[in-house]
Amino acid sequence: MIVIVNLTMAMVPLPVGGLLFVTGVAMRTPIAALKRELPIFIVAQLMMRMILTFVPALSTALPHAFGFNSQRLRIKKARKFRAFLFSQ
């Protein structure tokens, strides 16, 4: 989750700003108009990144809600690996 937020943040600001250019073309808005509103969103993304980084329960809540428990997955993978090793 943190990696996705970081990659998204890297795509927004100038000079690269891939998402900024795509948004400008899709909305038929000049880049200068989008650039004026950009600092608000960058500050919001920075705050979100800080929250996700320092409150890990938020970034792991969604996978846990869908049943992806890291301990359970590690045990399952270890059992499969042992079964593979001893079946040979």
C-alpha cells in the first residue's frame, strides 16, 4: 500500500507529471490551470503517506478484511514447500 502511494505521488508533480498531463488532456484543461491547484493535493498526499507509514494497521486492514493473514499464508506456504521437498 505504501509503495502504491509513493509511486502515485511520483507521477503527479512536474517536471515529469505523467498523471498531470493525462488529466489535462482528458479534461481539456491547460497544464497551467492544473499546476495552480497542485500544491493542495501534494500536501494531502504527503499527509496520507505519513499516516500510512506510521500507522501500519491502516495499510494492513484491507488485506486482513479479505482474509489475507500473513501468518496463515506463511504457514500454508511452508507446508506446501515441505510437502514438495518430501514428495521427491
